[in-house]
Amino acid sequence: MNSTLEKKKDLYCGTKLTFMHTLKSLLCGLFLLTVSSTFAQTTGTEAKNFKYGKINLNEFEVKPGGVDSAAAAVALFDICRGWFEISSKTNDFVFVYERHTRYKVINKTAYDLANLEIQLYNNKGNESTLSQLEAATYHLENGKIIPFKINKDGKFSEKQDKNYTLKKFTLPNVKEGAIIEYKYRVTSDFKFKLKTWYFQKSIPVLYSSYSVTIPEYFDYKTTAQGFIFLNPKAERSQKTYTLGTSHYDALAITHNYTAENVPALKSEPFITTLQDYISKIDFELSSTQYPNQMRTNYTSTWPKIITTIKEEEKFGLFADKRSSQKTLVQQLIKGETNQDSIVNILFNYVKNSVKWNGENSLYADATNPKSVLEKKTGNSADINLSLYALLKAADIPAFPVLLSTRDNGAHSGLPMLSQFDNVIVAVLSGEKYLFLDAVDKNHIPGLIAFDNLSHEGFKIDMETLTGEWIPLEQLNISRKQITYSLILGEENKMSGKRYSSYSFYEGLNFRDDYQKALNEAAYLKDYKSNKPGLSIKNYVVSNLNDQKEAITETMDVEIEDHIEEAGNLLYFTPLLYDKTTENPFKLEDRKFPVDFGFPTEEVYRFNLEFPAGYQLDKLPKSEKISLEDQSASFTFLTAAQDNTLQITSKIVIKKAVYTPEEYKGLQDFFKNIVRKQAEQIVLKKI
């Protein structure tokens, strides 16, 4: 198988979760921690200290084991410590963090660990600076540890843009069995977001810790994510901060997070993005209160976010410029009064008039819809906000829906505008929302881009300044149906007809692939590239430009080299090019949910007429397998009469997402599909 905020005055502020948002949080393994002046302590892994350059001989003996036995390297430890101090340059608080890490290289695949990159941000006089860098490679030779320190030739600086500078460092003499070590310090004027710490890597980590000491003047909101327990601990202490000639004694809380024996984070099939599952911790400034000053709040609320986006030139003000759209709408709808018809007319007009430039964005590049329609190209916000403006001009109840794409990762659910990266449109149709995404000419109302299937979007009403989380789940099943009607002839060649149809997302994928090809011949060449022995004639594709209908293919085919002859017996598998050859779920234990994106149905029919000189010697038995909750089923039916046989294979996946607890059942389900579809038909010559 080849993928509410309730309308009340007290708007959702991160404490109320809809069912779908609760599910999304569960699937992503998110848990939230709030940092405040409250002191809390839990027992856990004790913090460890490592001295730079003090390599233990035993570290050269470390090897990965268990599920990570094939890892190219091991992180012996990765430690970060952060704190606040007052800068003599700015007379203001700065955030300082110091990182110390050490790796054991197992094989040459991990040689890129010798390349360290540190990105520094500078903006409007504020800056991040790097200092106190130490780095070395260590070899073990005749029982002695030989260090090779970084030299000037291994240090580079690259200006990425006006705000970002990349510091690059390359260590010398890296080889299999070597140890690599870095230690450096960064001082930053930027305090809104502290250093994000990742406890997982693509290699196993023996020990990882992050400690941050925060004075009472700062209140941070902390978001922790992932499936690794971080052993949170907090300790109070008194700190003295000096500003000029003044000294301030303040309560400070040190927040410690540690993890040991962290397995490597590996990509698995059917996920959104690994960033949704990596164990990490983030700090975002909620408020400040300096001595003898009022509290200043920084964290947004949903009403504040909606107000902000309404007043944004490239969002709310963009869509509000509807005066020029009234005339265009009247010309397009020509007196039509049916809402569904008006929605279709305006949707088709926008998707066929403006070409998507391939960029997803929450904000338009242009300043008004007229400019987008004249330019005939734009990003996703240019296109969908133009559609929204036309719908509002036609008095259709339409709303922008903010979302975080699958590639961008799941939104935390907290009022954070920066976590959104795209916008589509929702139209209220009866009691349900119809989603519109006009970036692809093959989209229809209700069919949005696959990357937008991120489970939930935040619908906003810019007139009432209210919003709500609404599910984006697709209920329509995407279907793929393939039928072969073949005759077995001389030299064990099969010839006949192949029919296929594809609907909804299966149809969208087919249309996009077909239209990307230079021409039909190029498409068929690519189509046959992984189907040895297949010849095609009289190819016909229908409904290519009628996206509301299932797309269909018909072709005359000849298939050779698919039947194995042994004596007077012929062996072959009936699913030809369409069988599930391997189980996509190989891990015994999976921490991530399985996310297909949308429900699917795959039906395969194989009809064969064989010569009178043969008889059926072996035919696979019919079988049906289902998950316990009936959310997925596999049916394999066989029948034979005289010199004809029929095989039907049907796989139905009714849910888009399966939790880690459901993984084992899903793994066994696909194991049985692979087993059954591999069974052979045997014909005997008489």
C-alpha cells in the first residue's frame, strides 16, 4: 500500500482544549511546564560535571548497543548551562549560555560531527556574540591520548543575510575511534526566547542536561516536547546583580532537566515531521517586573493575536480592501444566488487565475487582491486571502483559518502566532465548514493540500475578534481501484486490458504527477520505469480536468517475465506490480503515532483466462483480516471456474491517525497483507 474555541467573551487562552486538539497534543507527546516564582522539586537524575580536555580512557571503548548498535557515533554527553547577567555595554540583562559536548566517532559516516556551526542573530543594535570556543580531536595511540586542537584554518564566518551570521568550525584529524569535543559560550541581548535544547539527536546520547538560572524579574513559559522523561528539578538561590553602582539581591530559580541513555531519533514512515517528536525544551518570555516598576506582559492572548492580524497590512488590511472586488464579483456570479454555486465560481476563478509560486506563508506578499489577480502569481496567503476577500464581497460567511503545515510541525495550542505558517479559507455551509485552498488547479472545495492536513486549524472571525480551533480531518475516503483482465498466451505472456480509477487525494496525486510530465509519452516512460516486462498501447486518460470526478485510465497491456516455469508448473503472484512487498512498520516499538494524512481504500482485481491445456493446481485461500476496532480491514477473495480465475484484494484504512498504543495491531495488520499478497498461483500443464 503505496497516506471550539467557544464563542464566549473569555476567549480560549491555552487552558481549554477541544477534543481534536487534545488528540493532537497526545499524538505529539507534548506536555507543558509553567515556570513561575513557585518552587517545585522532583527527584530525578543527578546533574553530572565534565571538565574540558579530561578524557577518560574508558570513553574510547564506548560502543552503541541495542536498537542503536549500528549508530555511526555516540554522544558521550551534551550539556548546556544558561544564566542571566548584566552587560556593562548595555546596562541591561543579557542571556548567556555555555555548551559542552563530546562525541565518540564509530565510523566514517559520522565524520561530519567534526563540523560545528553556530548561528548568531543581530538586529537593531542588539546582538549575539560567540566567545571562549575550545575544540579538539583526540586519538588513543599506544595507550596515550593525543589531542589535536582546532587551528585558525578550521574557523570560518559566513554572512547569511542582514540579520544572521554563521560561525563554522572544522576539527582536524578525525578518524574512526576518535573522540571530538567542543565547548563554547554565547552571550545574547535577546531574552524573549532562550536557547532551545534538544535532548535527542540522530545518534544515541548517553547523557544530556540543560540548566537555566532565571532571576525573579523574569517569568518564562516553558514548553517541553517528546517522549523522553526530562527529570525536571528546581532549586532556589540568592543572586546579586550589579547595575552601575547599584546592587540588587534577587531570588533566582535554577531549572534543571536531564536525560540518560537517550535513543537515536530516527525517521519513520507515515509521520508529519521529526520536529514534532524530538525531545526538547523551549523557554518563551511571559512577563517582566523589574524593581520599582510595573509588570510588563509579553505573551500574547488569542484576542490580541486576532487584533494584531486584523491590523496587519499583509493580512487583515489586505483582505479588507474589497471595494474593487465588488464589481468583479458581480461580473463573475452574474446574479447567481445559490451559496454553493457562488463559492464554486469564485474558487475556480482564483485557482485558475493565479499561479502558486510554491511558497507557504501566513502573510501575503502583495498589499491587495487586485495586485495578486493582475500579477497572476503569489504565495499561499496571496491566493487564499484574495479568495477570502472575494467571498466576503459576495456576502458569503467565510473565515481565514491559520494553520501550521505538516512540514512545519504541530502547533502547541498556546497563543503563539509565530507557530503558524499558512492560511486557508473556511466557508460555513449549514452546520459544517467547507475548506478552500486555491493554490492548486486540481483542488476542489473540501480538498486542501496534503501538507495542510495538520489535524487542526485556528479559524478567526476578524469582525467579532473571536476564534476557535476546528478539525481539519478529512472524512472522505480516497480511493484507488485497479483491474486487470488478461489472457495467458504463448511464451507465458499475459495480455489484455488494465483499468484504473483514482478519487480525492489519490486523484489529486495522479493529476499532479501526470501534469508535471513533459508530455504523455514522458509520463508513460516514467510510469513503466519500475514495472519490468510491461508494454502499453492505446492509453487513454479521462476526467483529467474534471477534478470533481474520479480520474480513469484504460490501456492495452502485455506483460512478460512475470511467470516462473518449472517443469510442467507455472508460478506467479497475481498482484503483479501492485502488491505490498514489505511491511512499512519494522520497529518492534514505536513512540510516534502513525499518520497517514487521510483515510484510503485500495481495491485490486485480477482476472485471468488461461489455456485449455492447463489446470489450476494451487489457488490462495480467501481471507479477511481486520483491526480490533474495525478501523482497518484487508479482504483477499479468490475464485476459479473452468479455465478462469479471479482475485480481489481490498485494503481499507478508515482513520488518518493511529496512536502508538495501536501500533502493534497496525504492524501485524500489514504483516498479514505482505504475507497474503505474496502467495502464488500455480498452474499445471496437463
